[in-house]
Amino acid sequence: MVVLNDQQKAFFDEQGYLLVANAVTDTQLEGLRRQFANWVEESKTQQQAYGEIIDGRARFDLEPGHRADKPALRRVNAPTDISEVYYRVMRDSAMTDCVADLIGPNVKYHHSKVNSKLPGSATVVKWHQDFPFTPHSNDDLVTALLMVDEITDENGPLQVLPGSHRGEIYDLWRDGVFTGAVDDEVSRRCLENAVTCTGSAGSLCLMHTRLLHGSAPNLSARPRTLFIVVYSAEDAVPCSPNPVPNQHQGEVVRGQKTGIIRATPFDIPLPQMPKTASFFDQQTRA
């Protein structure tokens, strides 16, 4: 079992993120990769977003330009609902243990997705914080980004602004439109001071929910696939609907249920639920 040491915990507290190697076993990693390859193969028969999560929106999101000979499956919503290996890794892996070391001992599952940038993908994730999408009564939330593929400088890696989790919670609305991104001036400052998070397949990036982050297009011939899981402290209660509703949301994955609500002060506009398969469309329209 991977257990975080005091130095790693202090780094996360100060910087808002942490890279950890070998967060899953070889067997778990192979299962995740095999399952996603099957989904990519299935997507070749589709021309638009397809499948259905529990609120009726599409489960599988396709990038514009997707076609059979150049598939561009960019999002799988709530993979834990349809894949035993994704569900088990979410609940029973070193990734879960690491999260408990940071916000435990009592930890709940909120939602998950797979974000992928297949070779040549044009998808850009604009700079944002996760908390304005999923506000809770307190901000003890961690986004765990498990690297299903090796992440390099060229294939669209995550970029973060260290320490930004201790600063402002940014409004993602502009002129009555929920853009899902911070404004251009904030984005410029983020890029000037960004740290790139790379690692081998099976590595993990743990990210505080208020940390500013984004990512560039995949400019390589290698895929970049992340299994992204959002966990919260058990006493953090959602203040808005889950943007990726799923059948396991609210499950206690470490520790126990206390029935306590812990609140910390903050002001934040409510988010807008995505009307389509993912927030990529919100950012693109904006």
C-alpha cells in the first residue's frame, strides 16, 4: 500500500498538488487500458455523442472531426457505472489510500470520468478551478488524476499553478454565460508560472479542488488518457447537483459515515449544469 509521508503531505498543503508513482498495480493498469481501448473501438461506429448516464445525457463524448479511421473519443462519463475495473480502482487502490491520507480518514466518492486526448487531438482545457463546478460545504475535495498512459510534455499534459488553491475562488461566469474558465488575464498569469505534470502510466496527480489548472492539445503521436476521480471529505456536503451524476455518488470509500456537516465560509456563484456530454462544450461555446 502506498502511504504518503509527512513531506508529501506538507507539499500538497503548500502547493495544492502532488505527484505519486505506482498508484495502481500492473494488473489494474492493464485492465483500465484494455477497457478504454474497447471503448475507443466501439466509438468508431458512432458519429456523435452516444450512450446515456443516469440523467439522460450522453456517456461518450466525441471531439469534432471524429471518424472511424481517426477516432477522437475524448470523454467517458461515470465509467465506474459500467466498468468493474474502473469501479474497483476508484474504491480499492493505492490512489484511494493516498486521498485518505490527505482528506481522511472518512472519504466519499463524488464522480469520475475518463478524459482522453488521442493522437492529434485538438482539445484544449482552459484554465479553471474544479470547486466552482462542484461547490461543497467545505473545500476538502481532491481531484485524483490517474495516468492511464504515459504523460509527456508533448501529449497535452496537465498544467497547474502551484499555491493557487490558497487564493481567490474565481467566477466562471462572464456576461451571464457560464464559460467554465477564468478570464484571459488570469489565464495569462497561470501560463507564465505553470508547472507541467508528467509521469509514467500508473502515476497519479492529486490536486486540490481550488487549484488553477488547464492543459494544451496533444501534439504527439501518443495518446494521453486520464482516469479522473473526485473525492470529498465525508463531512463535505454538495451545494449543487453533481455535474456527472452516477449510481455510486456519496459512497464512503474510506472510514465511516458520521452524519456531520462541516461548513467553512466562502462565496461562489452556483455553476451551470452541462447540457451536453461534457464541460468541453461549455468552454468551446464561451
